[in-house]
Amino acid sequence: MANAPRLVPVLDVKGGVVVRAVAGRREGYRPVVSTLTTSTEPAVVAAALRAAAGTTELYVADLDAITGGGGLSPAVAGILDSATGPVWLDAGFGPRHDVIDLPPSPHLRPVVGFETCRTPDFLREFTFSPCSQTLGFSIDLRAGELVGNWGAWGVGDRRDALGVARVAVGLGVRTLIVLDLARVGTGTGSGTEELLAAIRTEFPRVELIVGGGVRNFDDVNQLGAAGADAVLVASALHDGTLTSPRPAAPPPAPPPS
């Protein structure tokens, strides 16, 4: 039986506070309300999420950097500086020097998103850089359709996420992140199991992370069965629906008598 996917808590930071991401509508994000803490301060919420998920790993979306391109926010820089485990960082990276200019950290895992990655040549800059070994490439979707300049990637249509995965892996990407923005924070399930299974079948050695819509451990285990190595979670941790222990594998059937 395959190992269960690991949980990676997600921190969305906007205006110096943690916000609740819902359906990718960034203009409507509001300060988070959580069962884990009354604080919205990024360092405090990050610690609470890590404790709830039982991990030192974290995925951080710096929404001010993504939407404004003004460089890493001080709150997010502080999280990276104090990290004791991997930090997957989506900060709307543009030219490769955006990553090179970040404060050095052994825990940094830069995420390049399809949404802002205009062409395969743009991604190639990263895969031939010092950060290539730790790079994650996010296949950004909205209701199953690619969010970004899909026409420049040589794929058939905006639903050909598998085609984008092929291009990315061909360029040397070792970690793929499948994220359906329309599902984020909605508690409606991921809806990406078929795509995950197709990617896993074609690229068995690629690390595969998935996020959006996760409600409970049934969802986590279903995504693991589809091929996910890790599952991004935020709302389910804040709402307390992932507090129960991960279900154990069923015992083997007794031998026939």
C-alpha cells in the first residue's frame, strides 16, 4: 500500500495579515478566523498550522507580491528567516533574479506559477538556475481550465493541463503542484483526481502536490490514491475538520479457513 500523502499547511498573506482564501477571488479575501488561534499575525498562524498538521513544512502565498510585484513582504520574509522546515513560496516570481535576490535560506522552495509564467522559455530560466533542485511548478487551474497563457505552451486547449505538465517535466521540473483556484476554501473537494492519476502514470518519479477544496482525511486519502505525495490544506485546518487522526489502513483479510 502506498504511503499516505503528507499534509502541507497553507498561509495566504495580504497586507501583513493572514487571510482566508476563497475560490481564488483575491479582492474578497478577509482576515482569517480560525479555531486554532485568534491571531492573524503570520508567524503566530504559521506556528498554529504547523502544529495542527504535525509538520515543519509550509506553503506560503505572498499575495501582495503576486498581485503587485513589489518584492517579498516583511512578514513573509520573517517566516522564511525563522523556518525550520521546507517553505514553498509563491511570490509571483517573474524574472529569475526575483528568486536569486531573496534572502538565502536552506528551507526555500520557490514556486513558479503557470498563471504568471508566460512561456516555457520563462520556466527554462528557472530550471537552469541554482534553485532548480528545489523548484516547484504550479499548474494553476480554475474549474479545470488553465489560468494563464496556455496558447504559448503548445497544448491543445485550456483544459490540457497534462500537456503543460509534460512541457514542465521536459524542462527539468521535479515537483509539480496542481491547484484549482476555484476550489480553494470552498470545502467542495479537489476535483483533480483524474488529472493527478494521469500525471502520476506518465511521470512516476515526479513529486506531486495538490491543493484546493480539501475537507477531511477522506479527501486526503483519495488524493493520495490518485497519486499525490502531498496535499495542501488551510481551511480544513482552520475549521477543525482535520483534527481527527488519519484513518489507519484496514487490517489484512484473514486467510480462508
